Amino acid sequence: MPKLFTDPDAIADDIIRDVGKKLVVGLPLGLGKANHIVNALYARAAADPSIDLTFFTALTLEKPTPKNLVQWRFIAPVIDRLFGDYPDLAYAAPLRAGRLPPNIRVIEFFFLAGRWLHVAQAQQNYISANYTHAAPYLLASGLNVVLQLVAKRVTDGVPRYSLSCNTDTTLDVLRARNEGRASFKLIGQVNSELPFMPGPGDLSGDEFSAVLDSPACDFSLFAPPAEPIGDVRYAIGLHAAGLVRDGGTLQIGIGQIGDAVAQALILRHRDSGQFASLVRRLAPATPAQGTPETASFEKGLYGVSEMITEGFVALIEAGILKRAVDGVVLHGAFFLGPKAFYRAFREMTPEDIARIRMMPVSFTNELYGDEETKRRARIDARFINNAMMVTLMGAVVSDGLENGQVVSGVGGQYNFVAQAFALSGARSILALEATRQAGRTVQSNIRWSYGHETIPRHLRDVIITEYGVADLRGKSDADVIVAMLSIADSRFQEELARAAKDAGKLPKGFEIPRAHRDNTPEWIAAALKSARDAGLLPSFPFGSDFTEVEQRLIPALQILQDAQHAPLHLAHLLWRGVTHPPGPADSECLARLGLDKPATFAERMYRALVSAALEESRAG
């Protein structure tokens, strides 16, 4: 049985006595970090330079940081409400400030997107790795401690501990330890909010060297609120949902696009006629786009995904995820989501939770190991993930910039692309928005070329933007370029086509087909308007931790944020707000931000900007 502690400083001292002063500590990706023990070890090493401490981890979670008065007044109550007593990781702030003690290193293989772009220490200590390679790299580094947040259950007086949200790499390194290929101490910290998940992550106390279990160290799980889904991402989700076959297998990634895919699948299942009509409205009927799947799910889907999101729970509740493999409809390796998502797991009946199985990432992301069983289960698989940019010839940029800076990480993207080519009937679907705002200008995310790539062009498969589907597998370069041009924003099509012609990759006489010359945001908004007005594509399809007033404020604050890069638009908003006093409809929103009775010049300016942005958001 493990040694039991109620004090994180005491357990940190015990680890150092037991292991020594050279500590290579594995921390799970995302949610599963044992924050109090992490912070206690950090404090010991910061105070004692003779301790050599390395944290090997991914997805360090941090609370949102407001950047101006309005953001602060909006987000501060949200932080208090949603993150409560979540303890900040002690290494994050000094790492961000470049002030980590020289005897402490933090090595990550995946970042929260964009959060560490300009942090030199984080960029220098980043390891580029497929998710499935993280465990071998960790073992090779001399791993001697794993700190894990766990759920606890006592049966007949005997405690058991669940790895819960993070079976991903922990189960893989435990297997290595059981096979004699590794030697490390597994240390747990009990959290009462963490759901107890059945499966191979349900461990006896004998697996642990020590466990921290104290109400004083209990804390609210990190619970990022769902963000609203706009027209562009819903258009992408609808296109993707039309590629999913009944009776098949589904993997979807994190974020709004993944949620949009899940909601689109639910719409297809509940009202296939409406779904078919929407997809036809979005995509012209051309051979290049193919014929979408529109029927409801009679056989159902089986889910296998490195990350489980609330969208998957909604798919189970909607009766879509129901094709069971050995009694399981969803295999995953880690999860992270809003408070309601964790609560849904905790409140599931034993029968329902048994249909969800947390597994090592080597199970979800690879075919190796019981390969024939996996092949039989993963039929007609659709692996749907996000990208930042794609070249006209199908190379995908998902993790970094051409100057070498890392935005996020490779994660499992390559793993799922490889599976798509290895499995019969499977497809890799990489989704991106056709454009992005870059300062004061709009830029195309479809590029002629780019100096970095995550997925090379020889693994090009299916690419989706809001403007449609480009099926690239097995196509010639010229055919790939034509397909990519058809899903590019029309503001950039001619320029992109010219680059391809200049390189001799397109015939000089090629012209953009008429059916694809109206690829504009206005077209997307018009195509989806009736469905959005009817509530078929809600901004928060799976509920929201934001209040009704906050939900009304979010689009207005997004307008203000975008206007920071467009001075004329910002000036127009200010003039509109100054010359047209806010109406009664805006009073609650302004009060929520403390701008209902402005007392300073800055507050009066912000009141004018917010009231004008609220008016614009209603008009849009």
C-alpha cells in the first residue's frame, strides 16, 4: 500500500529522500497534473540549488489573462466562478518571465496554442514529438517520478485510484515498469471532482509509492468554458459531417471545429432533410466536391480519439455513438472540458460509464499491438483534426511557423494521418478556416508555399474549409491545386492560381470554375442564416458556463477585439457610441462590465465602444 500524506511539503520531502536530488518528473498532459505536489517540489528546488529538477510535460494550463479594462471586468468574475480555487502551477509564471532557476527545467511536447510563442525558455526546451513517442522519450530521459491527479473509490474498505482524465502516457510508462524496462515512483494526488473512470486506469494502491489525500489540497478542476461557434466553423463542421459513414469510426479534435462537427452530426441524425438542404446550400453540386452522406445513423458510430470532448458525450446522448466494440462505444486517452462535462461523467450510471474506456495513447493513436482487432473495429474511420495553413499542393501546417517558433505541437495529428492510410476505407480530414486576420489585413490560410510543414504533401488526403471539401488523395499536383483553389477564399484565388501557373503547375489558360467564384464570408452567412435563426446551429450547442448576459456580450467584445486591428472601424464604433446613447436592451450588459455609470474618461469611452459593438452584433 502507498504511504499516505495530507501535506504536500511532506510528500515532496519524502520524494527527495526516496529518489534523490536528481528528479526527472513526468506530469500528465493538461488536466491530470498533481498541482500541489508539483508546486511543493518546485519550491524545494528553487530554495536548494543542489536539487536538479526537470518537469517533462505538455499542455500547461493557465487561467485567462485580461489585457484591458473591459476584458478584465468581463473575465475576472468568470475566472472566479469557473476556476475558483484552482492552484496555479508554480513554474508557469517564472517560465513565462524567463526567470526559472538554473537548476529547474520545464520540457514540453505540446503547448496551449499560441500561449508560448514568444517565451524563449519554453521554445528552446520544446521537444517535437508524435504523441505516441512522448512516453519513450520520457523513459529515455531517466524518468524517476510520475505525479498524477487521481480519483479515489473505496470498496469494502480498500481504496482504488483511477488515472481518470489522463491514462494517455501514464499507462504506457507503467507497462514499461511492469515489464522491467523502467523504474520510477508513481505518486498520486486525490481530487474529489475527478470522475472515477473504469478500465485499465483503475489501479490498486500497490501501484503507488505515495498518495496525497487531504481536503485542504482538494481543488476545482481546470474547466475552460466552451466558446461560441460562428458561421465559418459551422460550415466546416457541416462539410465534415457529410463525410462520416454510418457504421463507421470517429475521431475529432479539440475546439470549436470539433464541437461544430458533433452538432452537425446530431442535426444530420435528427433531421437528415434539413442537414442535406444545408450542405447543398453551402457546396455547389460539382464532381470535385463529391456526394455527401446525409442519412441518419442507424448502425451508429464507434469513437476512438486521443481526446474525449463534450461533443462525444453529446453524440452518445443523441444515440449516434452506439456501435460498440467489446461493449465500449468510445475509447479515449485524455479529457478536458467545461464543468458540466466533468459532472456528466460523475453522474453517469455504472452501465453508461462502462461504455467509455480510458486507454493508453498507444491504443488510440496507433495500430501496433493487437493490430487485427483494431483493424476490425476501426472500419470506415474518419479522423478529423485542425490545421493552421495548407499549401496549394496539400502540405499541412498545424504546429509551428516557418521561423521555427512552435505554436502548439504535432500531438497526435501525424498518428491519425498514418492510421488513415493504413486502414481500409479510412480518411484523414484536416480542417481550417480559409482566412485569418493578421493585424489590419486579411490573409489566406491556403498558401502557394510555406517554410514549415507538419504533414507532408505525400500524405495529403482530405482538406476542408468553410467553402467545401478538397479530396486530394492519389491526385496529380495539378488536380490537387485545382481542388484547393475551389475551397480558397475568392479574394485570393487569382493570386494563388497565378503562382501555380508561374511555377508550371497549372495550364496558363486555367480559370477558376464559376461555381467557386463566390467563396466569401457573406455567402457563408447567407447560406446558414435560416438554420441559425431556427436554432439548428446554436452558438453554444452543448450548453455554456457563461450567463445569458455574458453570452450577449461575447460577440460584441469579439467585434471590439477585431476592431483593434482596423482603426477606421474602431473610430466608427466610437463615434456611433458617443452620438447614439445606449438603449434599454444594453443596460444589463453595460452593468455587467461596470459601465452603466461611468465615472472616468476611459469608462465613458469604453461604454461608447461596447454599446456600439452590441448594436453591431445584433445587426449581424
